[in-house]
Amino acid sequence: MPDLPLERLGPVPAHELFVGLGVLVAAAVFVVEARRREQTDERLVYVVAGALVGGALFMRLGTWLQHVDLRENATLAEQWAYGNRSVLGGIVGAWLGVHVAKRLAGYRLRTGDLFAPAVALGMAVGRIGCFLTELPGTPTDLPWAVHADGVARHPSFLYEIAFHLAAFAAIWWWLRHRELPPGTTFVWYVAAYGTFRYLVEFVRGNEVVWAGMTRPQLFLLCTIPLVLARIGWQWRRGVYGAPVVEVRGRPRPSLETSGAGDPS
């Protein structure tokens, strides 16, 4: 492999190529899972559109607020044209876009179990583009280091690809066949990815801004404890152990027998 970054694969921009492939792979997995769960309502098209629009907006604008003094930040137009892309911002934007689209379309069923395997496999493919086009990590002398700008570095994006592939395997062959409350797999996936991403940031090579942490780590330090607290709260309510009945062709906890309340 030539030294990284590798901006193009022949005439094709490498990053855009793999991001596009990742979206196509995610869409295919989403359709397969929706059919398996018999969620074929046409309003799901609007839900997916909301995820794509929200994800695209926040992926580009998610790194805009980098300085407390707003005058030091780029304008929104400059950020959109030249700013860095943020996967974490894209996930947040997609989540918001789904909720807005569901509200507008009047779609009330949970869709997290459809998105979880789709996002995991799509991220694994999309991160190949990041690996090829960005500095892969901090310098290291480990035998699996990759060379970028003439320096041996941690292949942090390969670590992340491996995580997403493992997460997809766990969801596809284990979690999706278990009797869990609707939306559980996505919440667990986000919690696992956030924890992993916080740790891999130490070899990622992003700018350290406070207390030895990068901006993504500071963001995750504020958000992931909330997700973990939600999981713990649901666990204590007994939601994960509630009996399951079929509702509209998909499993759902029987709240009448569990007394656990609505698993939001």
C-alpha cells in the first residue's frame, strides 16, 4: 500500500466513493430488516429521508462550534464549504432527523432495530474512505502500523472498522433474534460505539483541547453517560426481562404483565 493519505482511486475521490457505498449498504440492510420485521409502511421512506438529511447537515456542521468565543468560529457558509466532517455529528443529526420525520409523517413504531445493523455495516464501509484519505492516527512502533506522511502510525480507522463489523455481527446473528424491547439494539449499539470511540481517540491524533482530551472525547463525556444511564434505568425497571408479545408483526414487551411501563 502506498503512503497515506490517498485522496483518489483513479479518477474517483476515495472518501466520497466509500461514503456513497456505505449509504447504499446501509439502505440495503435497512430494507432487508424492515421486511423481516414486517415493517413495510410507506411512511418509512420519509423516516429514512429524515435520517439522511439530518445526518448530512450535522455531519458537515457538527464541528462548527469549536471556540467559546463565537467570533473565532467559521461562518456557517464557510463551515459548510470547507469544514471537517463529523461522524458523531452525523449520528446525532440522523437521530434528530428520524424523530422529526416520524412526527411529521405520523409514524409511531420504533425504528431503532432497523437502523442498528444498517448503521453498523454502513459505517464499516464508509470508514474505509476515512482510512484512505485522512491521517490514520498517532505515531507508533507497533508491527501493524501504517505509514502516512512517512511516519508509522496507529491505523485507528481500521480499529473502528473492526468494531463496526463486530457490532454488525453481534446484532445480525444474535441481538436481532432475541426478545428485546423495540429500539434496544440501536441504543446498545450507540452506547458501545460511544465508549469505543472515546477510547480510540487516544490514538486517533485529533487536537487535544482540554484535560488531555479531544473535542470528540469531550462531547462523548457529556452524552454517553446519559445513554448508559438510560440503559441502567430500563434495566432496573425490568423492561429487558419483560415477556414479549407480537404487535403489528414485531416483538414487543408485554407491559400488562411486566408492569414496567412504556419502554421509551
